[in-house]
Amino acid sequence: MSKTKRNSYELVIVTGAGFSFPAGVPTQGQLLYEIEKFEPDTMQPGGLRFLEAKEVVNDFLKTIFLRNYEKQGRQDDDFARKLGVIQLEDIYSLLDRAIIEGDVIPPFSETDLHKIRTSLDACIIYYMNCIQANITHKKRPLYEQLYQQFMLRYSTNWLTITTNWDTVWDDVLISACREKDFLVDYGPNIYWIGPDSKGGKPEPNRLGPRLLKLHGSFNWLACPQCHSIFVWPTKELGLRGVFDPVRCPRCYSGSAQGLEPRLRPLFLTPSLLKTVRNPTLRIIWDEAFCALSTTKEVIFIGYSLPIADHELRYLLRRGISRNTKVKVILHKNDCPARHDKNIQLYAEYRYKSLLGLSDDDFYYGGFESFFHL
Ligand SMILES: [Zn+2]
């Protein structure tokens, strides 16, 4: 698996939400509903803190997003359904914009808005880590077979670029690497937190398959001072990293009072991509560009190329040349009906418009069937 010289890849896989969906990972649109319905084990570490964080978030959503909520009387199922209608992107855009501008959203003060944002991050990470432990197990063989197929066909000459925050694919790569005492190659300058809580960089000759996570990851924590990104063992993150302060293993001097520099989760919503630039994440984007511009083939799996991802659309348009073979694998539900007047609402239209693809470049049977898994 080791790589000494790297000029170009044979294959670049670009994955979106549809890639993790078969494993049971909810889409962004379903997250708020699922989090509201989720009942944590309060005997487990973090369970009670999750409930507290959810209360902070719900109070904000009721006040700002739901009309006449109090007047209509409260019913739990009804509330979850109403939450399901609110776009996560709208909530984050509102919070991020207000925080950056220093605005208040009465009755919420600047301090409240910070707390609401942190609580929303915590709810999402805690929930995702709790459910991932169960869901990935069932469908894991599917992803393992896919990994084996890539290794067999392309050896080390392939990599994955993803917009997903979840760790379905990471888990498969991490355990394949573990057998050889390797680590997943998340990109340059990524540190791994070991059992001793210290951060270390993997030796260059001990790197496994490359996985570039453009929007961050649920198993990452970032330092707000030195901007280092740390990979945290997935299973513990939901229970510890979210609620218990972990000081930066690289730049905490050991003498400062207080908890800072405390590591924070790093997963970026479209609203954040425009404004916050973690320099380490920026390098990951540059690496993605280099891979796309030199590869022979790009296969998109379960990625709908949403307009909101304009940063990635820009990267794809610049990176993918006319000579590169492109295949788009989607689900049958994504397939536009013939003569549908609303063709521009479909992913196919956006791909054709941005990358000049033709009908033959699309496959609507899902990746399971495409790769004969
Ligand atoms: Zn630091």
C-alpha cells in the first residue's frame, strides 16, 4: 500500500450522501427529525449532555422558525415533523451569518447564538456516532467488497474525494489499514490522536488509501489556535470529544489557565465554506484539485451536484479535463422521466450543464449493481 512516488491516479471516486445512504445514514434533510426522535442511553457518557444540547437547539428553532408554535399546543410527533421541514442549511446560515456579523437575533444574544451553534454541532455528532456503530455493521460487507474491488483493479492508484461527514467509508479503510499497521491517508498535515492522547503524524511509508474529506468529518477535531486537524478514534468521539474538553496536543503549553485551546468538531455546512478557511482543509482541497486534474477516470457515486456546493462545482469544473472519462452513478429515484418539464431539477441536468456529459455517462442502478456487489 505504500506510495513512494505519486504523479497521477488511475481513478478518483467522488462520493456524496447517496453513497452512505445504503448503510442507513440519514440525509441532511432527515437529520433534525431523526435527532428529535432519538432517545439516548442516559446512563452512557454524554447522554444527558446530548439532551441538554437538544433543548437549547429546540428552543431556538421553536422561537425563530416555527410560527404560532406555542398557540397550537405541543405534540411530540407533530413537533418532530415540523422540524423535519426546516433545512439544516437555513439554520446554519442564519447562525453563522449572525455570529460573523456580530448580530443578535432577539431574544437571543450573541452569547446565546454561539451556544446554540455549538449545541447543534454536538447534537449532530453525538447522534451520528451513536447510530453509526449499529448501522455500518449491517451493510459493511457491501463497502468492504467495493474496497477490495478497487484494490484489486487499481492497487494504490485510486483515491476517494467526499463531501460526506459520516465515517461509513472511513471505517472500512481504517480497519483494512489496521491489519497492516497502516493509517488512512486523509491528506498532508493530518495528525492522529493515539491512546496516550498525543497527536502524531503517520510515517509517509505507512499510509493506506487516500480519502479527502472536503467538508470535514465526524471523526475529526480541529484546533482553533494552530488549525491542526486531528483524527480521533471514531467510536469514542461521540461520547467524549464532543462534550469533554480536549486541549490541543500540539500547541497547548501546559501552563495556561482555562480550557483553551480546546479542540472543536470540524464539519462544514455550505454556509461555512464561504467564510471559514481552515488552512489544513484548504490543502486538502488543493490535493483534490491535483488528483482530479491528473486522473484518467472520475466516478461520481451518490452525489447530486447541488447548486449549494458552489465551491466544489468550481473545483470540479477547473479540475476535470475534457479527456477524463467520467461516470455518474445515481439511484433510480434520481432518474428524470422522459420529457419531464422539470428536467432542470435533476442531478443529470446539473452534470450535463457543468461538465458537458452525455446520456451514456449516467447509470441509475446504484453503485451496488454497477460494481456487481
Ligand atoms: Zn493547536
